Amino acid sequence: MNRNSLQRTEPDPKILVLCDFDGTVSTKDTVNRLVREHITSPEWRYHVKRYFIGEIGSRGVYDAVAPLMRMTRRSIEDFVVLHASLDPDFPRFLAWARDRGIDVKIVSDGFDLTIRTLFRNHGLEGLDIFANSLVVNEDGRVKISSPHMDPSCGWCGTCKLKILRSFRSAYDRIILIGDGESDRHAATDADAVLALGDLFIHCAREGIPAIRIDGFKDVPELLTRRIEAVTFDMDGTLVDSLDSITDAFNRMFAQLGYPSMTVGEVARETAVSLVDFAHGYLRPEDAEKGIRIFRDYYDKIFLQRTTLIPGAKETVDALDGTILTGIVTNKRGIYARQLAEHLGLARTMHRIIGAQDGFNAKPAPDMFEEFIRSSGASKSKTIYVGDSPLDVESAGNAGMDAFAVAGPIFSAEELARCAPRRVLRRITDLPAALEPLA
């Protein structure tokens, strides 16, 4: 008997993907417009206003507006053709998921009739749909019921959290894809969240791990890709050097007659390279002198007054041997390499590239292009990890995904608004965030 036949192999995890509809599968939100176009009284505005100020949930709105609506089955058909728009990549995503045994179900706080009509128009069949029931009577009157609400709460018409939990025992992993308020509670219990729009901002604010997507075109790769390389920003990401940098800037400012800056101001306003900052901020006649003053002082203090961010070395070490790593920083290259050696980071780094190494500084893509060229890694499978909006912008300019690490200077929500691929609460979250989900 072949010895290999005795080896046990772990079965593939059973995965469920729960997809929101309005703003997600449908690129347009159909609910509000459907109500507006089939209403018989301006009274509906009062109920919607109560919803937006948090007095009632969607279930309360539906109870209030259903008696005010009139429509026909033909008007529903016409409405869907005019105002619902299927993400063009959703059918391909669905075929991809089914081919891999991944179950996909629709969870929506909108209306089943709208969803089924759109799917029928596009030849999509066999999808389980959990949504509010919209029934149009022969006299044009409308009935809205909510078979999937949580009776103990009754806030949302469709409780996505309740639906998710009902499937928990049947699946090893449940992934939520959504964009808005009705997805928020389910996001807290999902094993992974793929978020569009406001849901990504919410998840960052609340510390819920989420991956930003722009549509279903992104989803198969983001669920399966294996990262080949990770490049790190240095200051604020791997090392805490703000005090020494602030002291050096304020030494320069004082000698040249400029006002001093706080640590926060330095972090936000001097993220570009020293040379670029000096020539952009100082008077032309002061720029070169200012650079010399900064470097003369910083040379004396930077090794002693720079420390590792908690968990940074452990994170870098955890990637050693499995993922290629490097540093791309606007810190002068010679400083970056000395610091990496001094703090025990250099051993695992394939390449450390900094300002004045012969490449334009961030936000230009030059240093990233050089790292990709020298490492042989695929750009689509290389991540840049930084702590500032400049880092996110720079990775985007290079055509790479950025993971942003929240810190004392830039909050998770502020970073999320810059549209990185992920927002991490701490650097130690990185290894788990690199694992493929499917």
C-alpha cells in the first residue's frame, strides 16, 4: 500500500457567502426610489425622516408606507428595467463560486419582487433570497411583510444577523458582502466582511476586520490570492521615531526663524521626504541650509531615540520564510538601513529602499517599482503596509494594494476614507490578514 494513501488530508472548508442586494449586487439602491415612484401621499416623507433620525427602523417605515403605495406588476417590471442595475461581474462571480462549491445566498432589507425580477431578466436562477415580501394586489394596493425579521427586535425588515446565525452550524466559514446600514449587525458575526462604501468606513470605525471591494470583479482574487511579498513603510509603521524627527525639525525651524511644530503636526505635514519638504515649505534660500541642520542633529540622535513599534519585529519574523519582505520609506535610505540593522529588522528584509537611493520619493511609484523589479514578486500579490494617507496614495500610484495600520496620528476611520484594501488596528493583525479566505 502506498504510504501517501494513509495520510489524512483536511477537507476544504464549507463556505457560505451572504450578499446584500441594493448597492451591492444591484449597483443602484432600488428601495427608496421604488417607494417614491409609487406613493400616493407626501406623508411618506415624515416616516422616512423618522427613519433617518433613528426613531424607527426599516420595518417601521414599511408598515407606514405600504398603505400609501399603489402599483401594478407591469409597473414593477418597468421600474426594474429602468432603475435596477446588476453588477456586470456578479454572474461571473456566481459561476466562479458554484464551480468551487461555495454557496451564495442573497440577504436584503429590500423587496423580493424587485430582486427576483432583476435576476429573471438576467437569467440568474437557483439563488436563495431572504428579503421583505412585496405583494401587489389586483386593485394596486401593496402588502409588505417581513418573514425574516427578528421578532425580539423588529427594527429591520430583514435581520441579516439572525439569518447568518441560522447557518452557523452548517458552514465552516461565512463571508458577508455588503455596503450599508442593514449589513452592520451581521458584519460583527461574519468570519470575513467584503465591504463597499459606507460599510467599509463603519467596519474600520468599529474595529471589524473588513476588505474593501469596488464590485464583484474583485471578489474571486481577494478571496483566494496568496500574497508573495509585503513592503513596509518605516516611520509610524515599524518604528516609533516621531520624537527624534520632531526634535530635528524644530531644531531646524528654530535656527531658521520658523514656528515650531507639535509631534502630530510633524507626522501629518512632513511625511514626504526631507528634501521635498524643505524645498516645498522653507523659503528657497533656506532649503539647503535647513536640510543640513536637520541631518547634523538627526545623525546624533536617531539610533538612540528610535524604538520598535510594539509587535513590529514579531510580525516581520512571523512572515520570514513564507513571504518576501522589504521596506519602502521616505526616510533617507542610509538612515533606514542603519535603523533596520540596529533594531534587528534587516535580517529578514529582501530590500530596504529610501529617499535619495536614486528614486523619486513617495507618493511617486518609483521605489515600489524597483522593489517589484528586484524581488520578482507579482504586483497584484504584493501589499504595502503603512500608517498614513500618503502611504495609501503611494501604493495606489504604484498599482498595489495598501493595508493601513491605525495609530495615534491617523485613526482607523480617517485611513478608511483613503480607500486602502484593509485597515488594521495593530501591526500584529497583519499575518492573519494575509491568509486567503477561500
